[in-house]
Amino acid sequence: MVQQLLMGSLVFILVVSARTTKAELTDSCLACMCYASSEGCHMRDPPCTNDGWGDVCGPWGITPPYWMDGGYYGGDFYSCTSDWQCSESTVRGYLARYVTDPTAQCQAYARTHVWGPWGAHQDWTLTYWHKVEYCLENNLVTLPPKGD
């Protein structure tokens, strides 16, 4: 009886632990998303371009709504997306908000990054994912500068 009780408690703890564990965005995934977003992970020059829908800025191609959902870092959109660290914080904040599957892998993060909360399941986000995947498979990871 005691053994069954202990075993049941252990199973309960493992299940609760698994449900509360959050997937983690790896540095290599983040760097490859930058690589795919700015053709090699470069600060855009100029930092913003208009893609017909609005401004897309910084090395991760952040839009004003993305910046807001990512946590309003850096005081204002244009200052933030011109700064490496602020841009990275925005991407991390955005993905922490929208990628909630505790078993999420880089593909879910990349596809959510490029097309928002529903992007992970949309066929048209596969092209972007394949760029990220290519970067990961060929070790093209170039981590963004720290402290710029």
C-alpha cells in the first residue's frame, strides 16, 4: 500500500512537472532566425524598410505590433529596433508570450516569429523555417553582438 502511494505520488509529481516546464528558445535558434530575417544576421542599413504593409526594422525584421507584443522594450520602436540587445529582448519577449507549448522546438519559434501566434501551423511559414533550418544544419550561426 505504501509503495503504491509513493509510486502514485511520483507519477503525479512528474506529470505536474512536465506540464509546468516551458520550452526554451535556444541561442542558436534565435541566431538562425536573425540569419533568415536579415540575410546573414546584419543590422539593416537603414534599420527600417517599408514592405508595403508598414515598417520592418532591425536584424529580426520587427514590426511595430510585434514590438508592442514583445514588451515595449527600449522606450520607442525605432530606438529599440536599431539596437541589437533591445531587438533580441523584443524577440524573446514576443516568443515567450506566444509559444506556449512546453515541448516546442526551434521550428515552432521560427514560424511563430515570422507570422505571429498562428504561424506555427501555417504552410506559408515553411519557407522561412527552411531558411532557419538550413542555417542550423550548416552551422551558419553568428550570434548577435552583445552590448551594442
